[in-house]
Amino acid sequence: MSIKQLYLACRDKDEVALEMLIVQFHPLMMKVSLRYGYFDEDCYQECAIAMIKSIDKFSIR
């Protein structure tokens, strides 16, 4: 599935699509969470929460 298809499925409250979307963005969230040579779990969780909350606010043009 493409990111667009996953996003649209997430808008329809598909939990499997949400999990797949988080897996797609896992490397980026890991990169942001690896600061100062160690993994910051709180930062990773905040990234995941922000992504979930942004699904309803985002719109495709």
C-alpha cells in the first residue's frame, strides 16, 4: 500500500493501516529519537502520538 492509501484508510479508522503507517515512518522516528548517542523512548512515543493526532488534521490537496 502507498502512504496515501494508508492515510486514507487511517482516516476511516482502520487500525491495521495505522500500524502499517507507523511502521513506514519508524526509521524517521528512530532517527529523531536517537539524540546524543542514546535512544530516547519518550521522544519516540511523542513522535508516534503526534503522527496519530495529525491524521485528522492533514488534508491531501
